[in-house]
Amino acid sequence: MGWWQRQLIGIAAVLVWLTLVAVLVVVVQARWPDRGEWSRKVAHIGAGPVVLIAWLFGVDRWIAIPAAAGVTLLAAFNHRRRVLPGIEDIDRASYGTVAYGASITLLLLACWPRQPLTVAAGVLVMACGDGLAGLVGPQWPSPTWQILGQRRSLAGTATMAISSLMVLLAMAGLAGVVALPAPSPITLIGIAMAAASLEQVAIGGLDNLTVPLAVAWLWSQLATA
């Protein structure tokens, strides 16, 4: 199979996945119109596995990076125009969707394809950890506090920490299968705690940038063969 064929198959796989996520967002929004955060978090979580799909099909950096940058620009446009309101948080001012795309673009620029698990660790911790925290936190009564005007809860923070650790352990397991370096399990606990700590400071959606970049940096610096 030639290079272009592999790239086209990889692009098609990514587009199919994103289409399925978009359909699910619309379904959730239609089924639960009073739960705007749910559709947004579906999009947030669903976007994460794109990195693994791109890695599986060997999508080249010169295709992945412009694509991620383009999606980020579209997210910025949607933030202003609300063409797809289901992927935006309509209750508060946040650039989280744009920051999310920007963090993926930056990670691809820095690491793709030499360090695919570094990119995957950063993106999937944000996708799953923050996404699930945003779903569980408001639904599960627990002590709450505010940091820079942003409300956080014990349930949401615990979900962020546990989900992040599960993602990191899964990436470490995958690293063992493909013979790539990964941090030790004890180190992964520290990285998960760091992610949960950074997620506390979410003013303007800042955590969508800081969490993936910090997790990826810690993974790359602490990985051992």
C-alpha cells in the first residue's frame, strides 16, 4: 500500500469517527435539551481518540498538523457564531474548545509522529478526565469550592484524578505492547495528581491548554524504557 493510500484511509477513518461523534452530540442535545453541558462533554470526550486513530493508520504530521489547526480555527469561528451550539458551553464565557484544539495542534507540532504516546497521554487525559469530571461533578452531591470564580467539587476532582490515572495506565500498557518508553505506575499517579491540580484553574477554559501540555511534558520527561 502506497503512502497516499495510507493517508487517505487514515483521513477517512478520522472523518468517520468525528461524524459519529457529531451525530451523537446532536442526539444528546435533542434528547436532553435542558442539559447543554452533556452534549458539549460528549464532543469533548469523543474528540480524544482521534489521536489513536491517526497513529493506528500512520497519518503523517504534514496532514495531522494542518488538520488540527484547521479544526481549531473552525472551533474559534463556532465559538463566535454558534453554528454548532452543542459543542459550546452556553452558560459561561469559555474558550475551552478553542484551547483544546490549540493544545492538540501544539502537541502534534512538538511530538508527532516520533512520540505518539506523549500526544495521546496529554490529549486523552484532558478528553476523558476533564470530560467525565464535568459530567459527574454536577450530578453527584459533594463538597464544593471556588477558585478564581470557577466552582469545583470533590466528586468532579476525584473523577478527574481517577480517570486520568486510568488513561495513563492504559497508555503505559499500550507502550509495553509497542515497545515504547512510559513512566512507572508510581510516576503515573503523580502525573494524574498534577493533571487534577491543574484542572482546578479553569478560568476561560485555560485547563484545556495547560492540562494536555503539562501531562505530555511530564510523560516525555519521566518515561523510562
